[in-house]
Amino acid sequence: MSVAHKVRSLLVQWWEPDPYALALSGIGFLIALVAWLPLALRRLPLSLPIVCLCIGGPIYAVPFLELDPSPRTYPYATERLTEFVVIVALMGAGLKIYRRFSFRGWAVTWRLLLITMPLSILAITFIGTSLLGFSALGALLLAASIVPTDPVLAADIQVAGPQEGGEDTVRFALTSEAGLNDGLAFPFVHLAIVLSLAAATDQSWFMQWLTLHVFWEIIAGIVCGWVVGKVFGWVTFKMPGDTLAKTGDGLVAIAATFVSYGVSEILHCYGFFAVFVTALTLRNTHRDHDFQRDMHDITEQIERITMMLLLLAFGGAIVNGLLSGVGWTDILAVVLILLVVRPFTALLGLIGGQATAGEKVTIAFFGIRGVGSFYYLAYGINHGNFQDIDRLWVILSLVVLVSILTHGLTVTPAMRWLDCEHGRDVE
């Protein structure tokens, strides 16, 4: 019997509140934390995700929550919930970026996407087969799920909101990488899926994967996002008469998110690409308009609330035994993935790039893994045919937990040091 079940059996004997009242109180408490915690944690070497994990564990240990929120128990719910949080986060990330899109201006981003990401997938696949004992397909799915920098949990290392400044090399690189590599991970996830299905049916797979899952879904996703962004940019800022910007209602950004993602999925292309490109296009339609902040603020609030709900559930899943059976080999593999593979491949990708040594090290270290990784693994499991599913969840959950703790405890001092090195004001 787990610790959570023992605590439940003791408390249920003398305390039985109304579940509805309990839920209302919990939601109110959560919303208050959403508003207050970022301010309270601004000067502390402690991140909001860490606090959420610490709160989620005790919550799911109470006797009246007979629910194991483990992602492996509810893979379809995990896929949809994490998908929602990620697309909202991608809209928020795109609205933050002030720099106009260009191949030269975004050179640091291309290095992380085209060099660091493939090398990381190869390295993690090797670790998965040699150290963790997964099959090649299971290791590939794990690698493709783990490798993207998370746009949800990386808020502390991203650029500030519209008209707040703070778009330095490090913050821009990590924000733009998180915005694009979530979409770029899809071809590798689909590669693992089509190979797993082909192994069972003995059908040809390469041309379908290359034409559909690489060329069509990437190109069509980018075009779809650009078209939706142009339309929303025009009706928001340039349409004759009463534009959407005059409403002052930032929910326009959420509307653009849903339309972009929905249309792209109808067209069978990558919605993550579409949403981020929509956000960039919408921002560049009128980069300095005050309404940009309104749109960003509402996406940030929704993202933060849903992110906290998921992390509370993650903390509860850990308490309920999600990581039971983890051995020293698993811990060693996770340390290698987070503290060796990502920094080393990122530094390789940044060789010759226009950044100082300190900036390169910071970019290389803060490849945060989080909500997006849960989405990709759930998607792969739900659409493919893989073995050792429970163990895949355990390893991925351990990676995300260690990433939350390691990066959460170091992000505040690291970014303050970086700002001081560049002579920027530190509050």
C-alpha cells in the first residue's frame, strides 16, 4: 500500500467534507496562487513548477481523491490536456517575440533546430537502447518526446511580454527554439509510429512518412499559420472601422489559437507550427500596439492556470507511485540526457554563432523538458504499437521531474547573473 493510500485510510475515518465545496475552495486557492506566486518567487531560486509539485503531492494524498492522475492511466486525456496547454503556450511565446522573422536574424534558432535537435535524438536513442534496454522504436519515441525545449515550463527563461523589453540573445534563442521545436519533433514521433505499425503489418512506410509527415505537414502547417495570422492581423489592427483591437479583449488571441490549430488539424498538417507562426504573424502586423499586451496577458493567465493544474496532477501521480521501481541505471540515464546530451549538442550547434561564451553555456543548459514531452509520448502511444509502455512513462516522468528541479532551482540566479554581466538592471 502506498503512502497516499495509508494517509487516506486514516483521514477518511474522521473527515468527510462536501466534494463540491472542497473543489470550489481548491480552485479559488489555485487562482490566487496563479496571481501571487510569480511575484513572490521572482527573487527566490525557486520556480512555480516546483511549488506546484510540492502542493500536488499532499492534495492527491487526501482520502477523498480516489483518483490516480498518472498519465499512463489516462493516456488519451493526457494527450488532449497537454495539447491544449502547449498550443496556448505557443501563442503566448510567439506574441512575446519582437524580432522580425528572418533567416539571418534567427540564426541561433536554426542552429538549435537543425544541429542540436537531431544530434540529441540520436544520442538519446542510443542511451535508450544501450542503457535503458528499450527497443530501437521505443528509444526513438522516447528521444523524440524528450528532446523539445518546453514552451510551457520555460517562462522564466523566455523573453518578456510585449513592450516590456528584455529580448536578449539567450531569452530570444530559448523562446524561439521552444516555439519551433515542438512542431519539428513531430516528424520524429511519426517516424517511430509508422515504423511500429509497419513492423506489425510489413507494409512500406518510407514514402508516406517523407511526403506526408515531413514535407506536407511541415510546409502546410507553416502556410496555414501564416494565412490565419494574416487574417487575424488584418481584422485586429487594419480592418476599416471597428477593429478587434478596439474591443480591448485579449481573448482574440485565444480565438486565433483555436482557429489556427483547428484549421491545421483539418488539413492534416502540424498545428503546433501553425499556432506559433500565427502568433508571430499577428505580432508583426502591428508590433508596438498596446493591444499586443492584452492578447499576451490573457494567454499567459490561461497557460499558467492549466499548467498548474497539470503539475498538481503530476505531483499527485508521483505520490501515487508513478516513479516506483526507478533504479540507479535510470537515474544515470536521465542525468546523461539532461546534463550531458543537451548541453554538449547545443554547444556543438552554437559553434561559430554570434553569442558570448556565457550566453552559449546558458542556452545549452536550459533545455527545459515538461508538458510537451508528456503530449508527444501520449500521442505516440495512442497512435502506434509500442512495447514497455509503462516503463516509457516512468523514464519520461523522471526526466521531466529532474528537469523541473534542476532548472527551477538554477534559473533565477543564472538569469540574474547573465543580466548583471550585460549591465542590465536587475530588480
